[in-house]
Amino acid sequence: MDAQQYYIRGVAAIKQSDMVNGRNLLLQSLKLDKNNDKAWIWVAQTLAEPDKKLQCAERALAINPQNVDALKLKQSISQSPKQKRQKETSNRQKITLLMREAETLVKTNRRPEAVDKWVAVLDIQSDHEEAMKHAVEYYMGRDMVEEVQELLYRAVDDGTENATLLLSARDFAEQQRDVHRLDALNEIIVSKEWVTSKRILKITEGYVKQELFDNAIRILQNGLKTKPNDTLLLNRIAELHELTGRSNLALQYYERVANQDVRSKIGKEADKRLSQGVPIMTDRERGSVWLAWREVWGVFLLFFLLAFQDSGLNFIEMGAGRWMGVLLSLVGGYLFISATSSPQQAPLAKILGGRLPEDNPKSPQRKLNPFATMLTQMGIEINEEDFYAGPIHEPTRLPIIPSWIRLVFGFSGCLMLIFAFYLVLPTAIGLLGLPEIYLDPEFYSAMFS
């Protein structure tokens, strides 16, 4: 980026209360352009110490002794609160008088002189809405574009919160094809409380037409800072992520839309997209005894293969101990799986007095992965959208085995699996101890004959 781009983005960051980033961007701008006196005034706004603010004002005046803002800043630092209040009162009186004089001049058809009065008002208060309106109308009627630009942009750079002026400045920048200024104004406007979702989407579509999808997504994300649960903005971000091939991000935003209101049209469509892209955990899977036993049989098969291998791939040599270990793995595996991945098996949970889980969601949603959950419990701030994992969990109506019973099942299952491991691998475990019998060549000839 060039110096002007750093300056514009720095000013925009400060207006969004991001002082650290704004100051860094402005200092980058000053490295490239040391003669930007306005940048020093904005840097001063990021500082708390009066002496450092004064240094910034003096740097600006060294570049441009006529910098009105620098002079005001220098004067305000040395003024007492009483002097400031007196000055504000005096300014209000001056503005009232100038506006009356302008009105009188308009009535006597001396509009050019009235414009001078309006501009004088804007020199005191750069975002005075009525004075700005009359001055801009006069200049635009005479194609005096530079004068309009100076008035509007000065109000913006002074940090105006006036919605009408910000929107007017944006429209002017768009008309003049001032890309950098337009980008900065877009970011300022979408972060305001008063901006509507419709306005944000309109700004977004301007970038979409130019295929500037990252810019469009950034605008929408800035809008979400003040409207975090706006389904229109969330859904549009999801669509743009999907359009640019970022399916995982798209699903995360579709999920947020569905969580807001799954019964609305936009919520139903988001839920449909989710079901197409992410597996959904339903009560059929949670309560299925068959699915639990499918995992158990996997454990059983693993222990059987270990026992078969340990016996030298000979069924006859497996012996009672290994078979006991295999059967024990069946019981231990079922207990462990019932305690962890399948604690809502309908018949078992009902018999053991289970109840609905406390964290039962009210709408379909995914859970954070264990690592992210640990970070949040430690008080570390994270972007949760980067840590969603696993299937989407629909609300459940099935009871879950009580926690203390799950703890007993899990502990018992672990002990059984450990003992089963010992039973199915006597030869392998013996080799780890290296007793003399396993080093005797006659042992191997007898074993494999």
C-alpha cells in the first residue's frame, strides 16, 4: 500500500476505536510521506499523555504552520476546563449569528455571500448539517466539485457521527470514483449502530459486482460487530464463502443462521445446506443399541486378531486364557463405549434412571472440539468459528446415563480391557521380559513345527 492508503485505513481504524492498529497504520504512512501534517493530528488522538499530544501538534505545525486542527489541539491542551466551556459557548453563539446572517443574505438574493457565512460555520463545526446542506447545494449547482469534496471529507476526517453527512460523503466518493476514500467510508458506515442491514447488503453488492469478494466479506463482518445475530448478514457471508470455495466457513455461518430461527424461510434454507454438507447427530443414532454394538464388535475383532497373532496364527494354540481375554474385551468394550460415545442407548439409559442432558441445545448446532473447550474454560479468547468440530447435534429427547454410573462403567471397562490385553498377548508380553525360555531355539522349533 502507498502512504495515502495507510493514512485512510489508519483514520478508519481510529474511528472504529481501534487505536493501536490505527496508530501503527498512520506511522507507516508517515514513513512513506513525512509531510502529511494531518496524519500527526490523528496520531495525537491515539495518545493519552498531553505532552505527547502536544509533540504531535508541534510536528504538524512544523510541516504546515497554517494547520487549523494543529493550532486548535495545541491551544486545547493548554486550556483549562473552564476555558474550554467558555470557548464552546462562544462557538455556539458565533454559529447562531452566522446562520442568521446567511438566512438574511439568502432573502435578499445575495447567495454567494451567504455561502461564505455557511463555510465560516463549517470552519467552526465541520459537520454542521444545515450549513453543509446549503453550501454543498450551492457548490454542486455550479460544478465546484473540489469545494464539495473539501467540506465533506473534512467533516469525515474530523470524526463526524452524523449519518447524513457520512452517507453523503460516501455517495460523493462513489460518484467521483475515489476508491480509497470509498473503501474507508464503507468500513466506517457499516460499523455504526444506525446503519440498516439493507444498507450493508447494498454496499456489499457493490463489491460483489466487481468480484471483490474478500472486500464484501470484510464489510459484512464489520456489520456483524453491531448486529451479531442478523440472519441476512450471516446468510450472505455464508453464500460468499460458498461462492469462493470456502465450504467449511460457509457451513459455520449457515449453522449460525439456522440457530437463530430454523423455522423461517432463510433458516430452513440454511438448515438444508447444513444437512447437505455436515453429518447430523439425531436421536436415531444416539439411542441405537446396534450402533453401540458395532463399535464393540470392532474392539472384539481387534483383540481376537491380537490373540490369533500371539498364538502363532493357530486356533488350536490359542488356549483358554486368550479366549477369555477376547470375551472379556467384549464386555469391557461395551462398558467403555456406553460410558463415552453411546451413553443414550434408549433401553439402558431408561433402566438406569437417565435424564435429558443439561447441555441439550434448543436448535441444531455443532460443539467445540475438546481443545477449544479447554481454552475457553481457561479464559483464553478464541474465534469459535475456527474450532467447530464433528457432526451437528440436533436437540435430543432421549435420557442420558447418569454421570456417576458412566464413571463406573468407564473405569470398569478400562480395567477389563487392560486385563484382556494381558490375557491375549502372553507370548508378546513374555518376550518383553526376555526370559530364557523364549531365547531357547528349541522353544521356536516346538512352537512353529
